Amino acid sequence: MIVHAILHALSVAGAMGWEILWPLVLGFGLSAAIQAVVSHRQMSKLLPDDSPKTLTKASLLGVASSSCSYSAVAMARSIFRKGGNFTAAMTFEMASTNLVIELGIIMLLLLGWQFTAAEFIGGPIMIVVLAFLFHRFLTKRLVGEARAQANKGLNGRMEGHAAMDDMAVKGNEPILKKLRSSEGITTTSHFFVMDWASIWIDIVVGLLIAGALAAWIPESFWQYFFFVSHPFFAKVWGPLIGPIIAMLSFVCSVGNVPLAAVLWNGGISFGGVVSFIFADLLVIPILLIYRKYYGLKMSAFLLATFYVAMVVAGYIVEGLFALLHITPTIRNATVLAPHISLNYTTILNIIFLAIAVALVWRFMRTGGPKMLVMMNKKPNEHTAHAHQ
């Protein structure tokens, strides 16, 4: 009985993984290509304050970065330590995990276009709310204490990955010419593999948790937990409980989308899904990194302000979509394909797996494995890396 239950959960997780394989490769490929030609070397100089113009720059730079939550957190601290504004650094961090291409593609495939639209509408709303909260409650003394702690350089996770932003192809040539060059292809392959190396654990854990919940938790429990029989209270409850579920799930980045599909099918509100997806920066391991990076007071401040921003964004998106009459009502998010067959998913998986193999091959032949060993080292422990 136990073995059967475990196999059932694994089959659900495997089916979801097969369903999202090609979008993951596509998303990480596009992200790698962008990172290969967009240099972040001078990022701290571009983010000196918390003006709307600067926060817009921070958001765009975040969109062009890796979706790995740990890498985003490490990069944000690096910006802050080099003199960048703290609010701008946190804006970059939020955009880097919640407004990236691969997240939108996976949400489109598993949840539908409304959820992808909610991501790109709710993300800026969340950033605006966060900027307001920082402007209103963040004190110079707290920022000073956080900077003193940050300057200690305590190691977190994926520090090496964050330091890769200096690898972008230099020069003033057109972007497509840079990408077609030998250096551009090599750099793209390195970002592609490093992004996968930094996030594969979150994806696998997310799939396993989603598979277990889908296979083992009866629908009646979810309907009771999310107050499905009380529509108004369900809409109030969803955005409040969504981030808390995310915190306790330990799953971040795109790995939380399969779990979001399970929660949506179970009855959580539309706004609840939105706040859950946005809360990948509040998982317990990242909260512990905040404490190491910025100290206990600032980590508590980030927990409170991030949570409020995510909840408010969930409520606003819920209300806006209801006003426009585009809130999804059918709860049929893709959780389990009955079997693997020769359909468009299989064909696309084969095509994109071939592309992934080519990029990995390039990575292996251009010094990539040595860099992979240094992923979790401090940036100043890295040796210079020359591309072939």
C-alpha cells in the first residue's frame, strides 16, 4: 500500500516534469542569452537611489537576470555592498525571481494565460507597494546596520553564480552578432548550465511535493482548508495563506509553479495563487540567508514588508481581474498527463533536449566544469575565467 502510494506520487511528479521540460529549456535558454549580452558590472552605479527611474532600471535588470532565488539574493547584496541603494537592490531581487521569462512560460503551460498575465501585472504592483513600505518605514539607521553586516561578506548560497554577471560579452556590436559569435555561444552555454545547476534542486523538490500533495491529499481537505464553500472569505483567506504555504514548502523559483497548480485545483483563490508564486523570496532557507547577510532586524523587516507587498499584490490582482471579468473559473491546471505519447509536448521536448545537449557539450569543452566547482565559493575566491 505504501509502495503503491509512493509510486503514484512519483508518477504524478514525473508527468508534471515531462509536461514542463521544453518550456524550462526554452526559458533558461532565453535567460542565458540575455545574460550573455547584458553586463551587470556597473549595476551598482546605475542604482544609486530609490527614485521611480532607478527602480524601473532595477526591475529591467532583474528581468534580464537568472531566476534562481539564491543567486538573486546574493546579487542584490553585491549591489548593496558596492554602493547601490538598498531599495533598488531589493527591487532587482524581486524582479529577478518574479518577472523572468521562464516563470511566465511555465505558468502559461500549467495554469493558463490569466496567471501569466497576473505575474507580469502583479509583479510591478508588488514592487510599487514594497517601495512605498521602504520609503515609509525603512530608517537610515537600519540600512546602516544592514550595510555593516553585509560588508562582513558572510557566505550564503550561489555566491559564485552571482559573480558570473561580469562574464557578459563586451563590445558595441549588435546583440544578435554578439550571440552568434564564438564567445557569445560559449557564454550562453555557461549561463545556461549554471542556471540549471543553481535551480535544479528547487525544481525537483517542487515536483516531488506537488506530486505527493496531488496524489495523497483528498480534494475535500483542500476545499475545506481554502473555504471553497464561502467564496468571499476564500478570496480574503487566499492571499493571506499563500505566502505562508510558500514559506513552509521550502520551494522557490520556478519550482513552486507545479505546487501552485495543485493548490489552484484544490480551491485556493486566484489572488492566493498569485501571492503564493511571489513568495519564493520568503522560504525559510532564504530568510536565514537574510539574517546572515543583513542581520536579525533587517531580516525581520524584509519578512514583514515582503509579506505585506505579496498579499496586497494578490488582493489587487484578484480585484482587477474580477473587474475585467477575466478571472479563471475552471480549475483544471495541468497536473498529470495520463501517459507519454507522440504529441506536441513530446516533439518539443525532443527538440529542446537536443538544444540543451548542445549547450552542455559546449559548456564541457570550454572550461565550464571548473567554474561549476566554484559555484558556492565567495566571489573573491574565484580565479579569472577566460572563454575559448
